[in-house]
Amino acid sequence: MCGIFCSFIKGSTVCSEISKCRSSLQKRGPDIGSTHEVNVNGYTALFSGNILWTQGERPTGQPYVDRKGNVLLWNGDVYSWNLTMNNSIKDSDTKIISDFLCDGGSMELLMTSIHGPYSIIYYDCEQQVLWVGRDPIGRISLLWNISTNKLIVTSVGHKDIPDLKEVPAIGLFRFDLNACKLVPQLYQWSHTRFDCDYDIPNELQYFKQTCIHHVTNPEDSILQQNDQLNMSELLSHQEFCKNVDSLIHYLSQSVQKRTTINPKACKMCEFKCDHAKIAILFSGGIDSALLALLASKYVESDEPIDLLNVSFEKPANSNNFECPDRQTCLNTLEELKTLCPTRRWNLIKIDIPNVELQQKRFDTIRHLIYPLKTVLDDSLGCSLWFASRGLGKCNGKSYKTPARVLLSGMGADELLGGYTRYRKILQRHGWQSLNEELDKDFSKIPSRNLGRDNRVCCDHGRQLRTPYLDENFVEFIRGLAPWQRCWPKEPYPINLGEKLLLRLAAFRLGLVNAACLPKRALQFGSRIANKKENGNDISDRL
């Protein structure tokens, strides 16, 4: 993960805003960092990059300036290319991308060929053009503030930098630095359909057109015809068997890439070591349990996997950190031990007193959550920040995870129908409305969740990776009809109907108990949220 920053200011003034977020940028990329300044058509441009090493033989410094004076700031993970690239296994993504563009390669072609999360800032010196963008799923944070004579683009902000907004994950933005004003053109991802005021010279094809893989009808489903089926019986039906196999295949591929493309040294060590390289944000629910089980297939057998579980002090009961997620994670851990008896699982119990929560929220977390500001942003942002810090007790002793990579179950609910409100939508309006709601939730996830989560988790110098948001997995799931993903309908209960396909996959792989756990939101499972508050209200704590 990296902290990248760029500013263009009319005149000779150097941007002062970087001083406000420099500390957060450095924490995102603790391994190496530098700055670069250029003058462009009356603008003073500042580029700053701070790097967390996750790919290549050694860290590659940023800003990366090529032989022509082009400047690249790259924050991402490339897992595969649809183009034939001139690269060595020793090369980092940064060098491969810079070489391709320096040799005359097309930015539009390059960005549509990359599989993996990213945000990018690229100054084309010859064309005097600035490119800015996030990947089509919006997994990496990028913020901006655009005014007539000033542009700021940054991975992370600060509440003292006014009017920052999330860069929309709807395409690549191109600024012509020869123009009178800094107004971007949008090269829009063809799968997005947003009303906007941008000039759109071209569309970029990334995902295939969404189409239902198998033309089915919910009225023909075995679930419609029989209201007494359990998971074993459902797995014996062809209707589910093939899709369960495919889900396991695509999710396994996703987890494999995200656990093996990683330096052999942990954050504490310079050379190959046997400390944990992978940590999982672990509630013990089905999403994180399945990631843990699959990760154990690919993490080296002599390395532990760290499971991070956070709990907050009960306001009216000091030193009481009991919460629903803590008991769930203990139960699921026993199931993992049975299925993977030779794996060393480090369960990190992260107990957060109220005093520390208030202090860290004020000093740090509120700036990372910004520009978001609701009660829900507060509770989720704080939970994820403390969980990803990875500081707690393991087997009764103080422990801090040395892992560079965090795995998270983000995206599973939006893709597979995990929210309880889906049941009401189906009941009142039918399957078509549920399908539209699933599409809408997926399209909103970059601005509603992913930017914020990336900012708070990566503040500890770890790479956040989200296997459920892998492009191939997303394309497969979104090609299924909603009734092939979930069945949030009576008489089937929420611990079966919601995320049905995922539950069947977990059951097939042996997570018999975890597969039947009902969804519990992180803010309630960790006991940080006040149920009397409305999550959509503006938080007075931020």
C-alpha cells in the first residue's frame, strides 16, 4: 500500500496542504518515500510518494520519474495483465507500468488490462496531461479537491483540508494542463451509468456486459417447491452444485493471489522469516471464516495466520470486553483447528477501552474517515482502525501482528445478498427489485465503504486485500440471478437464505457451524455502536 499525493497550483507557490496529511501518507507507506517538483504552464506541481513494499524483488521509490520526465504515482496490486507486458518477475508494478507508458503505450488500454486494485496519478510530460483514477471497483482510496487554479489529489486527507471528495470510481480522469481551467474529461467505465457533468470523449470496457449465465426462473427453484430443505439436501441438487463449485474455484483463486504475492519477510524482518505475513479481520462469521480456511491452503505450512478480533469496553461496565463477535470467533476458531490441525492460528484479542477509543478517534481516526461523517462511518471506521492495528493479547501475552497483508470480507454482503433489508425488499417488491437493489449497492460501495475502509486500515502500514472483490469473482457472482445467490424468503431463516450460495460453499468445505451463523454487523458485533443512534445521521464525534 502507498500514500500518494499530487498538487497543481497556479503560480510559484508550493502546496501547503501536504503538511497536514504527510504523517498519514508516511504511515501508509513506511518503507521508502520522496517528493518531486516540476513547473508546468505556470503551475507549480508537487508529487509525493510513500511506499509499502508488497511486490517485486525490492521496493521501488516513488514518485517514479522516467527518462522523458513523465511522473508516476501508483498505489495498487497487479495480479494479472490482459496485455503482454515486457517485464521481469523482479520488477515492481510501478516500473512495469511506467516503462509501458514511456514507450508510447496507451493509458486507456493499460488500465483496462489490469486485474487488481489501484489508484493512479500520472503526469504525461510530452502531452502535458494529468491522469487520475481508481480501479473499476474502487478498492483503493483517492481523494481530490478541484478549483479553478488549484488541484489536490491524495490517498488520505485531513479535516483541515476543506472540500475534499472521493474520486469517483467511474473511469479515468484526464486534465489538460494547457487549458485555461483544471477541468477533467472522463473516460468512463462502460459498466457504470452515472449522470454527471463531465465531458466523456470515450468509454472503456472493463467488465463484460452483465448477463445471467443460466436462464432460470425462481418459481422453478427447488426452494420454491420445498420449504424443508437443509444444506446437505440443497448441495445434492444440480441447481446449486455447479454454482457452489464455481464460487469455490473463483474465491480460491482470489485468495491464492492475495496470500502468495507478498514479500517473504514480515514487517519486522529484512529477510525470509517464519512470522505471520497474513492477518485476517476476523469476526468468526461466515465471510472471514471462509477466507481463513482458504488462506490456510496457500500460506506456507510453517507460518502462522493471525486472526484479528476487536471488542470495545461496555460504557456502563468498565473492563468488560465481552461482545457477540468474541464468542463467535472462539467457536469458529475451534472449527478451523479441526479442519486445519497442523496450522498455527494466532487469535489476537483486541480489547479497546473507552478512553483510548476517544483519544485515537480525535487524534487520528476522524481525519482518516474524512470526508465521510456519519454515525455509521464513525463506528465502522474506528472498529477497522483498531482491528487492523493488530495490537492485543495472543494466548494471554501482549502481541502485535507483524503481517504486511490484511484480508477482509468486504463486498460479500453486497454481492451475495447478506443484508437483512433484502428480505423486506423481496417480500414487498419481488425479485426484480431485489436485483436492482443488489446492483445499486454494488455501484455505491466505492464511495460508501471502500475508500474509508482503505484509509483507516492502511494507516498501520499494511496492505488491505479484499478477496470477495476480485474481478473474476465479481464477474461470476454478478452473472447469477439474485435467486441463485440468496433466498431471503420465508420460511427459510436469515442464517440460511441470506448469502445462501456462500453458506453452501462453506458447508461443502467443512465449515458446518460457521455456515449457519446469522449476519451480525461489525459495529454491533464489537459493541462499539449505540443502537439508539441512527447510522445515517451526522456524527458529532467526527
